[in-house]
Amino acid sequence: MSHCLPSLNTLRAFEAVARHLNYRLAAEELSVSPAAVKQLVSKLEDTLGVVLLERRGRGLALTAKGTSGCGDLNRAFQLMATAVENMLANEQRKRLIISVEPSFATAWLVPRLEKFRISHSGVDVLIDSSMHIVDLEGGAADLAIRFGAKPADGLLGVRLFDEELCAFCSPALANSQPNLRRLQDLEHVTLLHWDLTQYEWASATRKWMGWKTWLSHTSVDHVTQNGSLYFSDYNLALQAAIAGQGVILGSKPVLARLVDAGLLVDPFNTKVTTDIGYDLVTTERAKLRPEVQYFINWIAAEAGSLATHNS
């Protein structure tokens, strides 16, 4: 290199200010005073002989020179943080925190986790079963499995499988009198509904398809309801369906194990395929950790084998 690197402290101060475009927020992150941050950035500018930041109105803005370097600096500090984590990991067990919606965790992920534990016995997994969208960039979790997630800057996504929505019920209900064979037969049973109005992710992601919308995508536009049950917890609605209390809309890929076990059936053999699905998301920084990549590879293979099984 033709030039010596500036001090690490000045580079770290500039990288923090470049992300926040605010001296105070950068100072809070670095646990120093705003005046110290300003002094470090000025020292870096003097060392390089260029202007990196400028005042614009009441705020800060990056100059062209500042913009050209902030991205690489951000990645460099992420790499250094990961290197430190990896060095510490040599002295302790690796741990993954995975944020996942409760019904997906219960019906799909948890029954398969034993395979991951056997193949990666040195990795501990914590399942954060929550209806809230956690802050992956802030470190609230290492990975998240999201349904119909909107693209987010800085996040990496892996599609597990597309949504295939079917009507499921217990075998006993399907074979009751009258038998459930045609969609019109839904008029004789209770429809089970999942009420999402209380959840933040329902407005932050594309909508879960309710009965009215689902039927509009089939050969039947309308069914006169015999009765309805509403649940705020999808797992409770699912248990009601297994117990023969009604018919529930469910994801064919997610509920495949319950169908294979004979707890649920699709008496109508009708599915609605949407343009959304289940995605595994993580950050660029987290993906650099070996245990995160292990989990991504494993779950992608599990989802792929399921797609092959259902095709």
C-alpha cells in the first residue's frame, strides 16, 4: 500500500457517523462525547486531505469522497466483529437464535430440529416463537422465518417454499354425514378463522388469505356459513380442526406432517397457490458465522426435500 492507514479510532468514528448521519447517535454507540466524535472525524479528514462530511440544513450529509468509502468501512468492521466472535466461539458452544411465527414453529420447524441437532451437535438453538418482527440488524435474532415478508434493505433471503393454501379437517369430520367432498359441502360445517388484526406483522407483510378470499380463487364464489369460530392463536385453531370442530385453511407444505400422520385430510383436493411464501432471512454479518450458514444449508435442504415429496 502506498499510504499508511489512518488510526482505527478515526475510521470507526467516521463509519458510525456515516451510518447515523448524526454526531450524537454515533457518540452514544461509541460511548464517547459528540465533541470527541467530531474531533476524530476532523482528524481523519486532515490525515486524508479530503472532506468526508458536510452540513446540509440542520443535518449532515456525506460528500462524494465520504460515500465512496463508507460501504467498505462498514463491511470491514462487520468482518472484524465476526472475527472476534469466531475467536471467542472456540472457547464456548455456538448458539443460534431463530425468530419464527408460533404455528410454523409447532407444525413444521420443531419436529425437524432433531435432524439439525444430530448433524451439528456443537450448535445450540433457541427458538424465539413470536408474532413480532424482530430487529435482525440490531441482533435480536440471528435468523428469522417470515411469511410474505416485504423486502428489507440489508437482509438476505432464502425462499423455503411457496404458499399452497388448502382446506383441512379431521378424517372423522370429512367422513361424517354428509360427507365432505365438494366445496359446497362447507355449508354444513363450521369454518375456523385466524384473526390477525392484533398482530403488527399482519400489516407489515402481505395478508394471510381468509375464507372469503380463498373461495373467490376457487370454483365457488360464496358459501353460506353454518357457523364460525375465530382464534387469535393459529395453533388453537389447528387443534380445533384436529379435534373435528371445523375446517381450517392451512399451508400444504407446513401441515404436510400432520396430513402424513393421519390427523388432517384435504377432502376437497383444492389448493390456491399465491405469489408469496415462507422465507428465511438473515443479515450479511450473521451469515459470515459458520453456524448460521450450517442452519441455512440444512433448512434449505429440508424445504427442498418437502417440495420434492409434494410434487
